[in-house]
Amino acid sequence: MRNHYPTHSDSELTELLCKSSDEIAFAEIYARYGREMLSEAHRKTGERAVAEDMVQEVFVQLWLKRSRIAIDKNIRAYLKGMLKYHIIDHYTSRQSSPVVPAASVPLLPDPLEGDYISSHFLRSCYEEALTKLPDKCREAFELSRSGRSMKEIALALGISEKTVEVHIGKALKLLRLEMKDYLAPFLLFFSFLE
């Protein structure tokens, strides 16, 4: 997969991402700033795995919140700000969290294996994560992904708009947790193909 936006400015990429949910713009932003952020996180934490998790979380949040964020400054500064808060959270939570031995963490498949990268695999992981949601929550989320407004979803399900927001937030949180192990290797793979 080749990058289609190498000449676009950061502000153009940000607009494509936030207004059109453009996946190629997202991949270009990742290609431009992912390694820089990884280097920064590694320098601040001294732990490569922790740094990779932080950068992954920053990009997962960027993607999940893309339609709701307003980036007043440039995307690089926005991403660095997000990373800064993850680094602060890391040191804050580290003081109260037990250390998990590396041997107890399951290994992921090699991200360069074709089956792992395939959209079919990612799609099945996504659909499996959706099955873990309560029925109303899943219905609200699926309706939101089909382009329906909060008001339309509320009318269709017979619930308030606030309840729709709660359901969608709950679904996004679960999906972020369920899919986080797959997003970063997928993005890394495509950034090496440039």
C-alpha cells in the first residue's frame, strides 16, 4: 500500500482526517510523526515496550476521536501534547501498579504475516469485540457508524440522546481495549512499505 498524500500539508491531512475520516491521511500522519514520538517516549521512559504502547495509544485516541477534536495548533504539537499526558500518567500509575512479569504477557503473531495484516482478520476481531457489548449499546454504536445522528438513533431505539452518547462512549472504550493490540502493528507494517 503506497501513501497517497506525501505532498499534503499537515493542516490538509488534519482536515481530511477530522472531516472525512480519511484512513490514508491518518496513515500519512502516523508515517510522519510515529517514529519521532516513539523516540521521544523511549527517551522519557527508558523502556521501548512502554514507549510503543504510549505511541499506539496516542494514535488510537486520535483515530477514535477524529470527528470530535478541534486541532487549533499543528498536528505535530497536538500529538506531542497527547504523548506528554501519557508519559505523566505512566509515571503516576507506575507508583501504584504492580509489575507484570514479561513471561506472563501473551505473544502477538508476527505483524508481517499476511493473515495477521489482512482486513478480514481485523474485521473479525472488530466484530467479535462488538458481540461483547450489551444489545442496546451495540445497536446504538452500529447505527452511529451507518451515519445516523444522535437524534435519529435516540428515536429509533426509544432512548434519550444522552443515553445514546453513553452507549457510543462505552462501545468505543471497549473497542479501543479489544483492538489496541492490532492497530499499532497494522500501522507499523504499512509505514515500512513507503
